[in-house]
Amino acid sequence: MTRPVTAARIGLILPLLFLSILQPSAHAATVPSRPDGLPPSKPEQEWKIFNGKPSVTHLAYLPADVMPVARRQLEKDKWEIYGVDSVRGQIVTRWKPMHHALVWLFMGNLNARCTVTMVRAGPNLTRMTFKADLASRHDLHDNPMIGRAERAYAKGARNYADEVRDYLDTHHSLSSLEP
């Protein structure tokens, strides 16, 4: 027995079909990106950068001990490292596209990157600052989803700092850690 096509089923299928048609084509993914991972832009569609609020955490370790753990955690979270400056105590990831249907639907094509900076704040204290940026073809400041994105970012920054702290607290021998 075949089921008749109902309005509810059509109402579910049509939006999904529409979204699949509007998704960026595979050809767009083959366009070479800049060395930092951000796709090239046309003069009429320059990238607009939305800077996240810095999230600061103090850790009872030296910056030389925190740096490899901070890098390890970024890599564990599937970020590709673009640059590491041990003198300035800074790690920068490559830009990467955000693959989430709701983000794409409400905010357009977005790319994100993270910057983590470690500065000695005392004899055995490091000030670690985590900052993420978004790149979009559209101005995100007036986007209705930006508040939700900022809350998710704040939670992610706290989770990142907690993971770094937990790793440092549970691994006493840091000298064998590879950067």
C-alpha cells in the first residue's frame, strides 16, 4: 500500500531540497585560498572581519609550559596551526569555513580563526588570552544571530581554557611534550 503525499511531508521535503540546492557548489571549494586559509575575495565582496571578545584565563604555570599544551588543544579541536611565535607567546590558526546549516542559513558563509596569546603575569603565572574572529561577506554587527553566536563563542572559550588547565594539572612532566 502506498501512502498519499501529504502537505506535511511536502512541507518537510521542500525546505530541505531548497537548502541542498543553495549550498555552495563543489567548484567553490576548489578555488585556491590564501596561505592563512581565507578564500580569495573579489573587490566588490571584500571579507568583513568580526572580532570576538578576548577571553582571559590565568594559569599557575610558566608560558613555556602553557604554549605546547595550548597548541595541542587547538589541534585536538581540529584547528590547523597557521603560525606559532614563541617569543611573543602567540599561536594563530588558519581560517576555516564553518560548516553548519543554520549558521549558513542565517549568517551566510563564515570563516573562523583563533588566536591564543600567553604572557607571563607573575613568578609562576601565565595570562592566556583566547580570541576568535569571524570573516563574512556581510556585516555581522546587525545580524539577529550574533548574540547567540557570541554566547556559543564564550562557552567555547571557557571550555578551551578548562581543557588546557586540566591537561596541565594532570600532566606533571611537561618537558617531554612536543610543540
